[in-house]
Amino acid sequence: MSDAIQAREYQESRIEDEPILGPVLAMPDGRIQPLTWMERLMVRLHLTNAKTLEARYFKPVSA
């Protein structure tokens, strides 16, 4: 194997329109992602959802 980097591929969320009940988003890998004031406002106005925020904060793991 040459200079290949092993990275975890993004898998679409299984959140399925779950409400965000606080100022943080629990990521599938166990991280807790604090949401900004603007993100919380956008969630409240139904301009974004948990699935979109999870995709935004996805961090691939490199070897």
C-alpha cells in the first residue's frame, strides 16, 4: 500500500428528523458538537435540521 490514507467515509445520518433539544448536537462517533447561536436560530426557524448539521461537522479520520 503506497501513500494511501485510510479515511472513514461519510455515511448519511440516521437521525431522521429528530428534534435538536439543546445547544449541542450528539455526533454518531460520540463527539458533542456545540451549536452556534445562528445554528440554533436556524433550527428553531426550521431552516436546517440535525442531519444537515451532522454532515457539516463530519470529520474524516485519517491514519
